[in-house]
Amino acid sequence: AIALLILLAAVGMGVALGLLPRAPVNRFCTASNNQTGFLCDDRATCIPASQVCDRASNCRDGEDEQEKLCGDLPHSLPGYLVFHCSNPTSWVYADQRCNGMNDCGDCSDEIGSLASCPLCGWEWWSCSPVHYEYCSCIPRRLCQDGIQHCLGWSDEYIC
């Protein structure tokens, strides 16, 4: 029993002094709008993935901007914060996948098997957009605004 206590104390001291590696901290959380997020050290604040390494401290202690996290983007980020576009050299933050916007530039973050996005939600109108920024849906707020956003003008006449 004494030997076990000594062993536990030695391991505890080793971790406390940084001599032994600590278990990695799980920082995955769900931010607003059910999007992938990053959990701050206070274990209560969850920031959207796209606010990590944005050169603005969103966590109280600035852990979302640390060099070990932001030093070699996207490789230094945990995998859950990154979405790889169909172009192997392109990536976006995980919360930019399925957000309705063409963040990858080729719509691979909105359409297809890589993204696995649900159909347009109630705030969106399904059509073939004429503008590069949208992929297969446009925001309903653009419906009947006098400007063509869909190839067949469905945003002006049907939406």
C-alpha cells in the first residue's frame, strides 16, 4: 500500500512538473447554431471553429490563439476544426461546412458526399444560384427583392 502511494505521488509530481506528458484536453464542443466549436480553458465558453486562430482572443486566457494551435494552419489544428475541400490544397473551418456559403470556392463544402449537408432549411430557397457565393440554396431574405439570384428567376416569382 505504501509503495502504491509513493508511485501515485511520483506520477502526480511528474505530471505537475511537466516531466510526464498530460493527457490531451478534449476541446470539442457544440457552438451556436449546432456548429462545431472550440472549448476554452474555463470549460464553459465554446467558440465557433472559425474564431480559432483569427488573431483575436475569444477565450479569456487566449488559448484559441496559441502558437502550438495556430503555428502551421491547418496542420496544427485538431481535425474536428477543419474541413478539407475537394481541392486538396484548400480547407475551411468546420463551422463553415453546410452554412449555405461557397467557402471552398467549388461548393464542395455545401454539395456532395464530402460535405454531407442537409437540404435547404426553412430560411433558404432551393435553386441554381447565379451568384458565386451560393451553391444550391439562397437565403429567403433575397426572395422577391427585384434582383435575380436563381437561374430561372424562381426567387422572384415562386419563392
